[in-house]
Amino acid sequence: MSVIKTNAMNNFANADITDDIFFCRIMSEKQFALPLLQRIFPQLNIRSIEQPISQFTIKNNRKEHGVRFDVFSEAEQKYFDIEMQTTHDPTLGKRIRYYQGKMDSTFLKAGENYDLLPPTYIVFICTFDPFAEGAYKYEFSHIYDQTNHVTLKTGTHVILLNAYGTNPGSINGGLLNFLKLVAGEKATRYDPYLKQIQDKIAELKDNMQWRMIYMQEYNAIAVKERAEGIEQGITQGRAEGLKQGKAEGLKEGLKQGRKNSIALFIQNMLAQGSNEDDILKTLMIGFQLSEEEANDYLHANRVK
């Protein structure tokens, strides 16, 4: 059994709401996403939302760095991205900046007025304190540094939730209960919403079809991370090559290395009995290939 498959099985067995694949699946249902938004944003009085989209991807071309939102939804002409963040990321601020730009790029057509940009809300649910200030809820807006009384009205809102805050009186009880669930603690009082989430997780774990989907998605993520590592190596290698005046030769060598990695991945999946549709999907997600490119790679390695 491969290391990836073993890890996937262990993660599946121990999964809770912080597992990204489970989180996206559960929050893709209105009955779970709406109450969460209501707890995070009680001041907005959200009554209904459009169908949430999990793993919503924006990538305009192959050379561009795309983004994939965990859970994306619209509520009363406001747009929300909800992310589950379980690892410390020193570039989180710039990542949020990029997410915001990508989100905005989908709203306006040529010639339309900036006034048409809708309010947006980017939420990161963190299983750690991102600023070590003890707050459960960090909210950010564009405020004039000198007085703190003047706000730049961009319509953008960034919220970072911390599951391990120390000031429970600063947020509503419903949000506090949810964050305790994220932290693996018991709620301060019985909460039907949390019970529904836990029941849904148990239901999914008993569903063999969902288990197969989970394994495929986990494998795709692992492949994607490996591909990103290759791309990072290419970038670093190119920089070193430029210093040595050998950029072109290095680029070609690394490109061939990427091709070899894809070929090896295909051969391994074929040897494990994976069907071609699954291999194609994994190639497209993990290596950011077009359907045509993935088919070409599969054909080239199938006939050998």
C-alpha cells in the first residue's frame, strides 16, 4: 500500500470539521453554510444564500497562479469565501490579497463602473492564533493610520477566526460554540447546529461512495502539492541558473524532469488499477494540465 493511500485512510478515519475535504463537502450544503455565516456576521442579518460552491477555482490561463476557494457563496448581493486554515502560513496576508484580487476580477465586465463591485468577505477559520493576541475574531478594514476615524470604503472585509481565543465575551455564543468544535472542545451549551455537523461527519464516514471520493481528492491534493514542489524547484533552479548564466539549459532539464514525474505518476496509477477517467482528473488537478494535455500524457504512457 502506498504512503499516500495509507495517509488518506488514516486521515479519513480521524477526520473532523477541520479536515479540508470534509469541511468543503459539508459547507457545500446551504443548511450548514447559512448558519455559519449567520454566526460570523450577525450584523448582516443574512436570511438566505445561493448554493455554495466548494473548491471554486479561478485560473485565467495556464501560466497564471490560480486560486481555489474552499467555500464560495453569495448572500443578498454580498460574496463570501470561507477557508479552513490548519497550518501557519507566513504569507497568509499576501495570499488574502491575491484571493481578493482574483475574486474582484470576476465581477466587472469591460466598461462597467467600479460602483458595481459588490461587498466581499474573506474568512479564514484558523486552528491557531495567527497574531498571538488571544482574540477569537480578527477583523480588518482600510483605516487612515493617523486618526483611525477615516475609512477607505473598498467594500472588502477580511476576518480571521481563531479557534483558541481567550476572550469569549467578545463574540456571540453561536460562533464561540462553533470555534470550540474546531478546537476539538465541547460547546458551552447544547447546540443543535453542532450536532448536525457531527452527525453529517459520521454519515459521510459510513458512506463507501464518499470514502472513494475522499481518497481520490486526497490523492489529487497530494499530487498537486508534489507538483507545486516541482514548480518551486524549477523557480529556484532558474534563479540559480541565471546567476551562473545557464538559465536556458537548466530550464529545459527541469522541464524534462517534470515530464518524467508525470509519466512515473501515470504508470504507478495504471499499475494500481486506477481507471483512466480518474487518472485524467488527477492529472488536471494535480499538475494543472488541460484535458488535452492530460490525454496526451496518458496516451504516451499507456502505449509503452
